[in-house]
Amino acid sequence: MKALATVAAEIPNVFVSVNPANGRELSRTDALGSEAIEQALARAEAEALRWREVALAERAALLTELARQTELAQKDLAALMSREVGKPFREALGELRKCAWTARHFAEQGPAMLADETVPTDARTSFVTHRPLGVILAIMPWNFPFWQVFRFANPAILAGNVVLLKHAPATMGCSAAIEALFRKAGAARGLLQHLPITVDEVARLIADPRVRAVTVTGSTRAGRAVASLAGQHLKPCVLELGGSDPFIVMPSADLDLAVEAAVAARVQNNGQSCIAAKRFIVHEAVAEPFEERFVAAMSRLRVGDPMDESVAVGPLASARARETLHDQVLRSVAAGAKLLLGGKPMAGPGFFYPPTVLAEVPAHAPAANEEIFGPVAALFRVADLAEALRVANRTSYGLSASIWTQSDAEAGDAVRAIEAGSVFVNGMPKSDPRLPFGGVKDSGFGRELGRDGLLAFTSARAIWMR
């Protein structure tokens, strides 16, 4: 069977979706032409002018109904996710439940966050109000095809914006399903539109004056390209990019809990998560028992059909993704890393790669510096917390981090010193609608979720009245 890249190259302006569990083609989607894109822009502009004046209670009601529709369809949508990106079915169900939770959270809590803020000045009345920007272009990735759209779109739409959704080529089915969910919830056609468009069209949309802002979840390379275009046209943007998150384990940690979380953090979504722990930095006093338990737990994980609910690790998203991952493993071993488990693509159909553990990873190895998108863990031993923090920050990324310790002093030092958008103490990093989510350095800028995410695509307007 021909590789996806080859098939796509033979069919200009067609997006080909392939089931990563068996390599078989699922669907083909024609890219929109210029006339259809213009119609979508016109609909979005008209709806933006209408939607911004709709009462907050009505906007919130739409999100409440969106949550209900998502729950009603969760099994079918989870199966769609598993087919398109290889996500284990049970994780796909969890993703959809989180989407519904987030929609309800912003429906219930968002209106108060958007309320005008009175500010005492020399005026009779002065306050700050938050107005929506308008049409937002969202460039979304394949790895969490529903969640990453919902976590941006729910607060943005509640704030009065509308969305043009440019999803990943491999997830055209999920993208169309998201638009259908919004329509079932009662949204007008222009509120959120699924746009199967080429990269060239993305640049044209960013340049179009009707598009007021852009958000990207994806690679650092993609973020730089979009930020450059947005800057040229003075469009604000939010970038949620890659990560190489540190997972620090100190001697006082509950080792059983830390190992359990480490395994879950590394293989969530088959290891293809920007917020997944990738570098495990362990104090030398507990390095051996941690390593033994971690390798044993990783070796017990079942790899296979993502529709099987007993499977913990499904396939990587594409043949190219597996080739890239294996190359990183080979280059890390060549640089001096010690292979403790896995490290070889699995035979047979589909794009499977086994849980893999590397130890004694040199600072210059790919596993220490690059984003590893797959079930591959890199172990590092350190002498003390100061060294652990230096290793944690020895990366161009800064999305999230965790430290496992029973010492309040160590936890406090880590929270202050680690360069990341979020730091979790004795817990696995995760995104939560109640808290802002985003990174620093090459992991991007701007925030989603929380009040910061709700206001990300609004303008603060100062009102002064004598």
C-alpha cells in the first residue's frame, strides 16, 4: 500500500485520511475552492456582527446544548477518532466527556468572567468592558481532534466571536463532525465552519481583513510561520506549540504513585501529546527502583487495535510519524543513550511502535532536546534538586512540568524555578477549563482556558463618563 504522502501527492487539493491501525484509506475530502472560501468568509463576517450582540445568556445556552449533543454522540465520535488518528477508544471517550465538561463550565462560569469591571477614577462612572474581536481562524492538529477545538472555541464563542476551523488533513471527519455538533446545538451556519483548505489558503485568510485573529495548536515550526504572517497583518494570535516536559522525582516521593503517573503521562494518546511528560529526571537515591518499576510497567502495556478497550497503546498517527520517532531513538542510542525497552517498529500492518525506554541519555541526544511524539521515555539521573531544575530547564520548550516530592520546600523551589506555563506537584500535568493553559519559550505564547483564555480574543475597552 502506498504511503499517505505519496497518495496525497498524486491527488492535488485532496485530503486523504488513513486508518493508522491498518494503513487503509478511510476517506478523501476535496479542498475548498476560492468561491466556497469567499462564501464561508462572508457568512462568518455576517454572523460575527450578529452574534456579538446576542445576549450572554443565549450564548451560554448554546454551549449547554452543545455539551448535551456531544454526550449523546460520544460513542460514535470516539469511534471516529479511533479510526482517524488511532486514539485508544477509552481515551477518545474521555476526551469527549472533557469537551462536554468544558462547554458546561464556560456556560455556567463564563458570563460572570465577562462582566464589566468598575474602576474608580475622577469620572462619574468608569469601567472596562470586553468586546469580541470577530472572526477567528483556528488552525488545529490531529492528536486531540475534538478537545483542542473545544478548549479554544467554547470560550471564544461565548465571548462573542465566530470560528473558521482549519483542521489537520488527517482529521477531516472529526472536523466536519464538530461543525455538525454546533449546528445540532442550534448554532447558525456561520458560527463555526469546517474549512478543508490548503496551506496557501491559510495565508490568504490571515491576510484577509475580515479575519481578526488566529490561533494555532501544533508544532513550533508551524507556530513561527503563522505568527510571522499574523505579525505582518497586525493580527493577534495564540500559539500552543510543542513540549518536552520534565517529570522530576525526588527521594521523598511516593514512588508507586510517581511510577503509575509516569507511565500514564508518557503513553497518553499513544505518546502523542504536547503536554505529556517526556523527560524523567530522577534523584540518584531512588533512580534504580524507579527505573525498575517504570520499565516493568511499560513492558506490561498492551499494544494493538485502538478499538479494543483493553489496549493501552495504539498506533502512531502515520507512517511518517513512526519513521521520525524511530530515527530519534536511533540517533539517541548512537549519541550514547542506553536502550532498556523497545526501540524497534512493530511488524505487520499499521503504524505501531512499542513502549520504549532510554536511560543515561546524553544532553546532546535527540531524546534530551527534541519533542518526542510517541511512547518513548528518556530517563536522567541527578544528584540533587538544583541539578534536576537545571536539566528540566535545559530545553527550548516550556509547556508544563511536574515534581514528585513530599517536601514543601522542594515543591516551592520547583514551582518558582521551572520555566513552564504550568507546574504540577504530585500530579500529572493536564489542561483544565478552570485554569489558564499555555507555554513559554518555544512552546508558544498566549493562553487558552480559564479567564485568561476567555478574554484572549476580546479587546479591553475603557469607558469614562463624566
